[in-house]
Amino acid sequence: MLTMLRVAKRLPFYNMDELNMLLRKLEKDEYVTCKHCDLYTITLDGYLFQGYEKQAKYDKIINQNRRIRTFVLAWGTVLAGIAALALLIWQVYSFYHPVPNPCQITYSK
């Protein structure tokens, strides 16, 4: 069983409000449970305290995947722009320099 005063003696908090915010956050994440207003008990997840580490690993993987997707999207956009520019240049060139159709059949009378 933990009380706020007992925790405050062991940890260097500037005021009790910070300690109260920390305990409320741990309670919200289900690492501690509040039996009464100032009496807390540690849950099994809180005892093992792996939830934050798992979340940090998950966030790292998500951020890495986001960076890869952003990189691929940026290069895809650049390549699409280059392809569009090449197509525009080809269309302008073919407009001013038409190629005669070699398959054109002419009928004589």
C-alpha cells in the first residue's frame, strides 16, 4: 500500500500537485489502483511496468514506418512530375514535327 506522503518522502517532487498528477496518470493507465482517496495499491502491470516500454517500442516502429512512407511518397511525386514533364515535351515536339504516316494508302483514279 502506498500513500502520497510515503511516496513523496522517497521521490524528489517539488510539490504534492505533481505527485498527484503522476499518481492519477498511473491510475488511468491501470498501473495503480486507488482504494481510498490517498491509498494506492500497485497492480501486476504496475509491478512489471512494461506498458510504457511496449508503447515506446510501438511508437518507434510507427515513426519509422511513417518516415519510410513519407520518403517513398516524396520520390513518387518527383518521378510523376518528371514523367509528366517528359510527356509534355514529347507532345510539343510531335506537334511541331509531325511524322508522315507511312501506311497511308492512296487510290488512283
